[in-house]
Amino acid sequence: MMPVIDWQNPVWWTHTALWSGLTIVLYRLAIRLSHWCRGHPLAIPILTATIMLVAILLLTHTDHTDYEQGTSVLLFLMAPALVVLAVPMRQQMQRLRQIWWPLTIALLAGSVTAIVSAVLIAWALGADEAMLVSFIPKSATSPIAISVVAPLGGIPAITALLVCATGIAGAILARPLLSLLKWNDDTVRGVAVGTAAHAVGTAREMQDSPVAGAYAALAMSLNGLLTAVLTPLVAWLLHLLVS
């Protein structure tokens, strides 16, 4: 649920200025750190900024709900920011018309693989049905993943954690792995990362290449839709198997 934005409350403005401003400053510092480390995978801004922010929250004994309220304006601005991702995609329309069929197959394969692999790993670790359901949409963006698992008996908090971990892991591992496989085409890299690592991976690709970022944004969006459709079906199958 979107935190409440109380424009007329002076306390809200103070709280927002503190936590939203701190978040922006920490992210800028994380970008600087990434440059100093020459783009090392473990120094990606989303990871280092998160570590610094969590440390501050723990040291100040700040509850996560207070932080969420203090950054509500940033969440509010995420919607138009996501819409802007369509701009580089619009510039790739001619190329997109040429590759729509292999792109469709790749998205289907990636979405199904992400779901099946997550469920199998959770199953092998002895997870119960609620936990299994929580694992299903881990490669979709948080709003989609959380809204899908809640009515199916999953645990939204676990899903949110898995989505964050998946995005960060994908952003760290994607570039070295794809380079090792010699998949250097921006289209291929963008689709692979956007499908597997949703918004975090997309942001990472956008920093390196507008073309890769455009395809990552497209893959992220379509994989979110596919995951929303497939999750109830997989949850139903799991219920039959577990029961």
C-alpha cells in the first residue's frame, strides 16, 4: 500500500526532507563509490546505498514504517519515472518489429524458468506451501509480486525480501556471467537482465547502454505481466501436490 502523502502537514515535510534527502545523498555517494571502484560488481550503487541506509536505520533505531513514510514522495515519483522508460523503447521500435518472435520465446522461457527454479529450490529446502507460494514471483517487480501472493496465501514480507535479493544478485552477477558467455549484444543483455532482475537490473543496464536499458525495461514489464498470470496457476498446482 502506498504511504500517505500529507502535503499540508509541516511534520510530514520535515520527515520527508530528512529521509528522502538522506536517501538521495546516500545513492549519490554510492554512485561515486562505484566509479572509484571502476564499476566492480560488488560496488553497484543499489547494494552499497542499501547497506549504508540500513546501517543508519539500525543506529538511529528508526522503524522501517517511519522511513517508508519519509520517502513516500520518492515512491510517488516512481510511476512517472517508469513511464519515462518507454522513451528509449520507442526509439527501438524498428528493431523490435524484426525480433518480436524470438523475443517472445525468450520472455516465456525466462519467466517460466525463474518461477520453476525458485519453487524447486524452496521445495528442496523443505519449505511449506505458504513459503513456496511466496517464492513464485521473485523475478517480478515488488508491486506485482506482493499483490499477487497476498490473495494466494503467500507471505508478502518474504516475497518482498526475495524480490530485492533477486534484483541485487542479478545486477551483480549478470554482467560477469554474460561476458563469460560472450553475450555482448545489447538486446540480448537487456532482455536477459530485465527478465531475471526486474527494476534493479534494468537500472543497472540503463547506466551502461540506452539500448540494453530499453530492452531490459520491456522485458521487466512483460515478465511482470506473465508472472502475474502464471503465479495463480503454479500456486494451484502446488496446492494439489502438497495436499
